[in-house]
Amino acid sequence: MVLLAAGRGERLRPITETRPKPLIPVLCKPLIHWHLDYLMNIAEQLNEVIIVASYMRDKVEEFVKRHSLYSKTSVKVINQGEELGTGHAVLKGIEALSGDGEVIIAYSDIFTTDSMIYRRLLESPGNVIVGTKHCKPHEYGVIVVGEGGVLKELIEKPRDPPTNVVNAGFYKLRAGGIYNYLLSLKPSIRGEYEFTDAVSMFVKNGGRVNVLTLSEEWIDVGYPWHLLEAQRIALDKLVKGVEVRGEVGPGAYIRGKVRVGEGSVVLPGTFIEGPAFIGGNVTVGPCARLRPYTVICNGSRVGFAVEVKESLIMENTNVLHLAYIGDSIVCENVNIGAGSITANLRFDEAPVKVSVKGERVSSGRKKLGAIIGGGARIGVNVSIMPGVKIGSCSWVEPGSVVARDVPPRSFLRARTEYYIEELAEEVVEKGKPNEDEH
């Protein structure tokens, strides 16, 4: 098994400024954790698992060592070194394997609710690529299926997709069969060695790769708003009924599918509309409102009269008084001051755009709030406009209106000027209360 976990996640910044992409949470569980859990279904048949990492590799390695798969099979985190693309990462992974038999290859930034995907791959005969139907195939690698259900062609982001089946990022191949194609790769237009190019060369030279269709929901977490979509998928599919492992105080009301984790407290007057997920040791309320598709992770606090709607609040974050968090991602160790607002709707109601690597990219979402990086400090009465990103460890001065992105480790100061003028006597007299009214 080769699991790719080396990407820097540049398009996901500021989320990835303080954690590697594989440790981004879905329902408060890192992406790579989902893969390791699914691999437990075939742990007895796994000879070894090679995880190829680079960016913040130590954090990946530390997390993996705590997972139970680590004690059941040989799991090794190796250093890709210079990040030269997925083809280079797979090459490094295969070279680290002890044999040249069949190898399962997967991208750790993929989220799916198909918990049996690795077992299905293992039980499928021959070489296999997994495909899934998608409404926007032009944004992904498109799979063209030939006679007999075999891979005919793999086309990267075509303008006019011949099919709506896209590459889901899971493969089973014979290591010895793909290895020489990996060695002969040339840099793509992006300047990287692409694993899909090696698969395409293999097929063009007569290699047979069967296409297996994913049976559950799937998303490639490439942009911040994809993370909100992943929470939605997980909440719809995986949260069943009301599960309370913590404490719900008197006068609190829960409606719909809601999970409350161990050690968490829902204080009186709080209203939670599911589906929603509350991790461990979280405090909510009093008199807070959590609207559908809200996820609050371990150790965070959502306080008095705070409203949260379809947002992800990561670990140890405080949103304590009279704030509104809508369609937003708030990373770990953030403090949001009283009365602060994340606006999530443009005046013209057009899809919200986000600056990504110097370009304005449409999120495709009518509603999208802020993306706030880890360790940020937001003062009281701050208004953050739709799609704005606030970098990790940055401070925003009280009373600010944040209409543009704030770089990491920056201090945004509001330049507000106040003028005090003397009132004219007649104005003062006119402003006196009428004695007849008392």
C-alpha cells in the first residue's frame, strides 16, 4: 500500500499554514485518519503501508503512530524530499516497498463515505482504477471506459468531457508493471511528474486496467469550500439520530441528527438543529444557536447568544459572545471577539469568489463566509466580508471591516478617525425633552 500525503495544499491556505493537508478534519477526524480506519478492514492482508509525506512530515508521522493500524501491520512514513508531483511520490513509495507485487495506491486528500473501498479494490481482479460520477467532470481527470469495463483513456480536465466519470484517486496496480513508466515520466505543463501520465502510458502500451465504480459519496478536498462540502456529506451519511455522550442542560433543545461528544456540555437555552457534530470537551451556550451542518471540534467553546451556521470550527477555538459564524472555516486556537460577524452573502447574490494563489476563483457557492487561519485573534465588533481569508497567527483590530485577505502573522489596524464638534445652542435647546410629555 502506498498512501500519498506529501502535498503542501497551497490552494487550501490559510488552513494548511498550521497543519499538513492530510490532517485537515472531516467531522473532527483528519483525512488520513479516515483512510487508516478503512485500511483496518484489510489489515490482515496488508504486508506493509508506505505513507509518502514531506510538508510537516513530523506531524503526519506523529499522528500515524497513534493509530491502531500502526500496531497491526508495518506502517512507515517516508520523506518524498523535493515535492516533484504525484508521479515522483508514487515512485518513492514503490521503491520503499519490499516486493514488486500488487500495490494499492491512494491520495490521502480524498474523502469518501465508502468504508469498504480498500476491500473492494483488493478483491477486484487485475489492475484497477476507481472512478466516480461527478457533476463537474471538467475539473478532474476524466475516465473513458472501453469495452469490457476497462480503462480506455484518462484525460486531465478536458474542456468538453466525453463522460461524467472522474478519477477517484484509488488504484491497484502491479508495482513491477508501472515502475518503468514512472521512471520515464517527463514534467507536465505544471512542471510536475504526474502519476496519471504513467497510467496513461501503461494503457497506451497495451496494459489492461479495469474500472471500479465508487458506491458512495466522494470529494477531492482541494479548496477551502470543499471542506465545507465534505462536512455536509459526512453529516448526511454518517450521523444517525441523536447521540449524546456529554451533558445537555435543562432548557436546551436538540432537533434532528446531532452527535454530542464525551465531556461536552450544552448549556441551557441552546438550540441545536441537526445534522450537527460536536466533538469532545466542547462547551456550547448558554442561549447559543447551532444551525444545520455545523461541526465544532474538541476543546472549543461557543458562548452566549452565538449563532453558527454550516461552519467548521476546529480545535480549542473560542467564539464566546454575540457573534455570527456563517458558512465559514475557523481553524484551531482562534479567538473571536464579542459581536464579530462573518458575512456570507454578496449584495448581488452572485457566487462568492476567493483569492487562491493570486487569482480570483469562484467557489460556486452563493453563501461562503470567512476562512480564518490557526492562532488568529479577531477583536470585538469585527465584520469579515464573504470569501475573505485571514492568515494564521494574525490579529484584527476591534471594529474593523475586513474586505481583503490578511496575510499570516499580520496585524490589521482599522484607521478610523473621529471628529467632535460643538453643538449650536439652538440645536441643544431643540433637543431638550418636552416637559408636557412627563
